Amino acid sequence: MVVPVQTAALNLLRDFGVFAIGAGLLAYVARLTIKQYFDKQLQSYQTELDKEAVKFTDLHQKRAEVIGEFYVKLAEFDQDMRALVDPMLSRGETSREEKIEIAAESGEELRRFYLKNKIYFSSYVCETMDELLGEYRDMFHDFSVAKIHDAEKSLSESDERIEKWQSNWESLTEAEVPELRDELQSQFRDLLGVS
């Protein structure tokens, strides 16, 4: 009877081997299926990330273009305002009336560009820009409407006219406008990632 016990042991060993091979094969198939599932999920996620990266890159590129063009328009308008507000008028130089027209044109171009592209800026940048444009607008008003540059058509008292003119020049060259422009430049650098 030793033989039947050996046979039973061999059968048991064989069954266990078949079971182990089957379980191993099943585990391998399960692992392969799970790996394929997660690889597919990872690939899908990577595709979404790539799409978002492209969108972000496109947005950043567009924002950089808008900031660049905006800054050029701002610099041109600032130069035109400096020419207008400058208390010194040399002989043969463009008249104040012509300077008003030039500043009005570049100012309107800046304003339109800003309004069309405002969406690319944060609300904080827009607040700074609105404040800066307000400073320019008030100065421009003093020259185009109040005509502080024209002694005959401006404020009744000469001292008041000169004081107003000097206040505008200081605001443009030393005080509010340079501070706001510096703040705007800093905000633009932050948006562009320039340190």
C-alpha cells in the first residue's frame, strides 16, 4: 500500500503544480491587464496635460505679444505727453496745438488697444493701468480743454496757470506717472516671468 500513498502524493503534487501554474498564469494575466489599464489612463492623462501645456504656452505667448505691443504704445504716448507738457518750447518746434493732436492720436491708440486686450491682464494690472491713464487724461484735459499753455485762453490768473502747468510737469516726470509706470513694468515682468 505504499504505492497508493505515493500515487496520491504524486497526484496531489501534480494537482498542486497545475494549480500553482494556473494561479501564476492568472496572476500574470491580471497584472498585465491592470498594467495596460493604468498605462492607458496615464497616456490619457498625459495627453490632457500636453493639451493644457499647449494652451498655457499659447496664452503666455499671446500675453507676451500683447504686453510688448502695449508697452510700445504706452512709451510713445508718454513721449508725446512729455513733449506736450514740457514747459520749454523752442523756436521752430511743433506748436502746442499740434502736440495736442499728436498726443490725442497716440493716447486714443493706446486706449483702444488697452480696451481690446484688457482680458489678458489681471485685475491688479488693470487697476494700475486705469490709474495711469487717469493721470494722463487729467493732464491732457489741462492742455486740450483748459489750455493752460495759452496765456490768453487759459486760467484767469497767470500764477495759477503756471502753478497748474508745473504741477502737471512734476506729476509726469517725478511723481505719479513714473511711479505708476514703474509699478506697471514690475507687474509685466512678473506676468512674463522675467526676474
